[in-house]
Amino acid sequence: MTPNGAVLFGFLVIAGALIARDLGSLAVILAIALIFALGSRERIWSALAWSGGIVLPLALFMALVWIGIVGRAPAEIAANTEGSRTAAAFFVAIICLRLFIIAFAIQAASLHFAGWTPLRFVGALSAPPVVKKLLVLTLSLIETILQAVDRARTALIAAGLITRRHSWRNLRHGWILVQTVWLTVVTIAIGRTRDKWPIEDTLGRLDGALASNTPRLNSADFAWTALAIAGAAAALGLR
Amino acid sequence: MFTTPRLVAIALCAALNFAIGNIVYLVKLPMYLDSIGTILCALLIFPDRLAAIACAFIAGFIGVTLSGLVINPFLPWFTLTVLAIAAVSALLTATGTETFRARPLHVPAFVGKVILFGVITGIVSAVVSAPVVVYLFGGVTGSGTAFVVAFFLKTGQQLMNSALLSGLTTEPIDKTLQVLLAALLYRATPREFIAMLRPAQSSAA
Amino acid sequence: MSEFIAGPNFSGRSAALMAWLRERAPAFFVGSYAEAALSGLSSTVADEIAVYRAPKPKRAAFAPLDFVAYSARKPPTLSGGEQVLLALHCFSLSDYASIAIDTALEQLDHENRERALAYLSQGAANGFTTAVIDNRLACPPGWSSRQFTSISSEFACDLATIQPPRCAAPVLGVQQLSFRYPGGRGIFRNADVSLAPGRAYRLTGPNGAGKTTLFKLLAGVLSPTKGELTLNGASYAPWRSGNRVFALATQNPDHQWCGATLAEDLARRRAALARHSVSLPSDGELLALVACLGIRSLDQHLYELPLVARKRLSWLWPLAGAMPWIMLDEPTLGQDRGTRAALADAIGRLTSQGYGAVFVTHDDEFAARIAHKPLRLARESIVS
């Protein structure tokens, strides 16, 4: 599967999930996403767990609000009827299943490229060169920022400005960590932009490294896309 | 419009948006703060308004896309909100750049502008986000909004109204804090970097 | 022909190096600032190599490290020395005909520095020219030398006048210390060591042995899995109580600023220190110390200072004697011979006044000038 195919598949599955209005059609879409993810066997469990972990807190709050407090579904509120907790429960289940499918579809699509380097993945995308450059730059700067966060946090804890745990001091001074990290990384970026990149034409080299021989779409992409469209159609049909 | 320094600024702000969630977690702050980079990008590129909107939006969009892959898969759904925040930041908040950078700091003017621009950004964000919150989340996006929405629903408000009112209760505070942080970061940014972001004399990349 | 550009700080060497590069552009450049060895366009080591690799590399690869094993590592997480070696590796695989290095070789240990110099000295045979600025090397044999002498006095620093007050620093004890990162291998297992005040200790050990981890444990950023720290025998838990003992100077000075201007940074640090220290340096003393380090104005925007000046400013709180122990991570990067000697002497004066010092450095000449005991990290223990 190519990155373009994965993006397309992901979009179609998510579109299907958004079109689907009831549990039955959502189950069809979920099944398609699961079949797709089965290709990456070991990682499918962590993808399921991660998606579940993202949705669970939302599900709990939604259940508390809709089933616990409000006690009826939005359609019943709009129709000004008595409503029931059962209808509210169905409403929450549909929303949560949809959210789970969206989270899982994204994870399932990216599972196929777990062994790819970011440069290879971005290079294989069909996107304008400036977009690819931006993605690569951003990914690189994220690593620089995270490293700076670790080092600056050490220094600021040693200086007594922030603490390891929750504290009022962190509320007052936590922003200093953000500022220090920002300025550190801006300084690094200034050096590169002013000196290194013009002398080396590093960005020109990046264009070469991003040029890819991978086909835009391959047969696996077409097969999965067809399946995703079928699923969306089924969801539409079951409405 | 997209010179190399501006590409760097976009990437820096996108990376900042992505990483701030990480920082917030490490310092154990009870807030979210996902648009500081978007607002900051607009401040940096100002006074070139069109470029500021474009660069801020792209920074915000890349931020939510990458965050969507790794941290929170529901962030990309708020792309229109990102565009709205970018527009407000470039057209309105950025008019305060001189105040933000003034040394010595004129506190009443600084605080006044931060609150005004923050509240407006919050209102715009709440209005644009409401349909997404309703359709995707059934009105409840987390602990902060849950009880506010429940209150409005219990009083008989329709879901869309409840989500909108809930957003209008929480977003202005959140966005004011983010405008404050963006303004402080802008204030601290070295002159050399801001000078690099001015439009190129010859035609840009 | 390889060129060695010599001279003290602020004599115009870097500008000359940039001019040399511009004449030969496109050329490979490793600057003096943090992460200068990295392209900034990759988030893995494999991608960093891919950015620079020429379709048909014309010369043998320079590979002092097994970069295949490093493939998935993120470049900013590599040590400074590893980043420089990676840059040289990328250069060797590229088609650049020229390379310039501005003090970055100082981050290499002795063995790798020799290897790098040997590689760079073979430029004529391998089809490239080299220019190097380095504060620790003499002009290598066979290289041409350019000497700069006149110094701009704007950031002149004079450490000789720094005289910290007397201090009775506590004995620092490490008892049965064990630490393991979640999901990672163990760094320390039942480590025991006692650090006496009035002395300097040089922390040594291979990459990954735990030097940064030990700094973090002593500063209270991490808490040990087992074991404890003691001050004069009494239990000390900086991860709970906050750091009361160490003044830290980070390797990249930018990591430790608490504000955008020097005035902001000083004010915040004083306020934070006031919670712990018995006696803080007065405003006047701090100002005098700042001037000794070469900075004339407190409204100075820290990040607009040259890197060499920022590095010197990072020594401020350690040299101010605000805390009884000081912790220095590669303090002499980018500093010329005279300044390094002056810093070594200042640390010597600190320890003779009763302070304790722990430092990490690849600068053997600097270390030799300070009377110190080696503290070696190896096989999950600390050996004094």
C-alpha cells in the first residue's frame, strides 16, 4: 500500500463513519477498518487499545451528561417529547462508536508504514513540494523542541522555578519553560536559516531526497479503496 | 509569499502547537493550549496580513494534522476553527504587536488588548466549533464542557444552542490565556528573526 | 589545502570562515551553535544521511560509529560529539568539495577527535578542502594557518577578579542508588559514593553511562528507584524538597535562561533562590560578576548575545557562590585558551573556599588545570 492509498482509504472510512447514522452501518465500517488493520497483526492490539483509551474518557462524560443528567436524546429534546434514557444510551453509543472508528482508522492506516522513515513517507505523498518541505521541517523541529523541553525543564527545576509535581509555582512559572524552549529553538533555526542552509543549499538537497520512485497508487490501494467505498455505500443504504 | 524564513516560522509554530501539549502535561498544568503557535505565527508575519493569515492557518493545520496522528485524532476536525483563529489573529490580534513588544511594557494597554483580542478569538472559535462539537461529540468534548452543556440541556435548550453557550462560556477564557502566551512569546522573540520574516525584496519562493 | 584559522574569541575568525565558505559554495558547514551539525530536515539518523547522500558517493565513507545501529535514533537526542561525527559521516557520503567546521570538533573525545582530524587531513587525496576553527588544537601538520590577533573588546571578560565568599559545603553521599528509566535498561544499581566539599570531581564515562541521569538525580529532576542521597549524613531528597545544593550550568546555555533579558533572568532566579539559600549575592555583587563575564547591560536580550558570551554568562550562578555545590556540563565549549584557563582557576578558587564542584568535559587541558578527582561511571556504578 502507498501513503496516498492509505490517506485515501482513511478518508473514505471516516466519511463512511460520518454518513452512518445507526449502529448497524457503523459496525460495517468498523469491520472494514478491522480487516484493513489485520495486516499488521501485533500492532493491531496496541492500535485498538490506544483508540479505546482516547474514546473512553469522552464516553464516560457523554454517558454522564446524556444518560445520567439529561435522560433523553437530542432528537427528543428537539421534538419536545418526554424521551428515555434508552434513546440517550443509543445516541451516546453511536457517537462513541463513530469516534472510535475515526481514531482507529487513522491508527490502522499509519500501521502499514511503521517501518518507514518520515522522509520516505512524506516523499511518497502526492503533495506540492512546499507542503512536503513543511512537513519534514515540522517533524524535525518537533524533535528539537522535545529535546529542549527535557533540558530546559531540568535547568528550571534545578533553579527552583518549576517543580516536578502539580504546584501553584508551576501555574505561575510554567510559561517560562515554554518561553525558554521557544527562544532556544528559534535561535537554532536562525543559525540554520542564516548560515548553514544558504551555504549548503540544504533545502535543494532535501528536494532530491524527497523525490520518490514509489508509484502514486498501486493495486492494493485500489482494492482497499473499493472496499471502503462499498462500506460507505452500505452505510448509506442502511440509513 | 513563502520565503524560506517564513517556511521556518510556519514549521516552528506548527511544532510548538504539537509540543505544547507535551509541555503542559510535564508541568502538570490543568489546561489544553493548542493554538498558541497559530496566533504567534500571525503576530510574527504581521503586517503582511494576507501572508499572516495563510502562514498562521498552515501552521495550525499542520499542527492539528500531526497531533491527530499521534495525540488526539479529533483535532483535525476543527480545521475551520483553525482558519477562523488564524484570520482573527492576523486581522485583529496582530494590530497589538507594537504594544506587545514595547519596552518598557505598558501594562494596562498590554492587558487590555490581550483580554479584548482573547475574548473575540474565543467567541469566534466557539461559534465556528459548535457544529463540529454537536455532530462529532454530541456536545461533550471533555470534563470542562460536560457539566456546562448538561446544565443548558437540562434547562431545555436544544443541543446546538447548548453547545454554543457552553463554548461561549469556556472558549473566551481559554483563548485569552493563549493570546497572552502568544503575546509574551512574540515579545521575547529576537529582532533578527522577525526581521527575516519581512517580505523578500525580490519575488519570493 | 586544509586551512586552520587560529586566534582568540571575538577576533573575526568566524567571519573569515564564512567568507572562505562563500567562495566555495555550495559547501558543507558545521557551525558553533547547538545542533549546528544537523541539517534540521530530518527526524531520524537514517533520514539525515539520506538528505546528504550523493547518488554515487565518490569517496570512502567516514564511519567512526555504527550508524546503522543509530538509524532510528532522533538526531537531537544524540550527544554533541555523536552529532558532529554524524555530520562528518554525511559529508563523506555527499558530493560537497569543501567543508568548514567552527569549533564543533571540541565536542569530540580525544580518540574521535584524532580520527576526525586524520580524515580531514586527507582532503587532497579524497577531493575536498577543509577549514577549521578550534580552540583546543594547534595547527595540524601539513595545514596552512591563518592567525587573527586583534580582539573586539565589547565582550571582554576577566575572571581573575572573581572571589567567592567562604562556604561550608555539605558532604554529598550517594547510598545504594538504583535507577532505571521506565521500560529501559538500568543506569545505576546500588551505586555508592561520597563527594567531599572543597574538591572538584570530573565525571567521565561512555555515552549512555548516565552522566546526564546523575545530574538529573542530584538536581531533583528524577527520583531514584531505590537508595538515597545524604547531606552530611542526613537524608536529602531533592525530588521532593527541591534542589538546595547544586548550581547548574547546562551544556547549551540557552536551556537555562529564565527570561528573555538578563534582568528578568536574574530577578527570577534570585526570587527562587531566596527560598533556599542562606546568603544571596547582593545586587551590586551580581552586577560586578556580570561585568566580569563580559556583559555591560542588564537589559541585554540574552538570545541576541553571541554564543560565546552566552556560554560565559551561564557560569554566573555557579561562580556567584549562590549554592554550595556547582555542576558544569561542558563549560568550555567555544572558549579560547585564555578564558578556559581563567575558568579553571576560578573553579580552583571556589573549591579552595569550601565549595564542591562536579564537571563533565572533553577538554583534558582544562581538566588538568583543576585539582580534581575522577568519578567514573561504568557498569551501573560510580567509581571514585
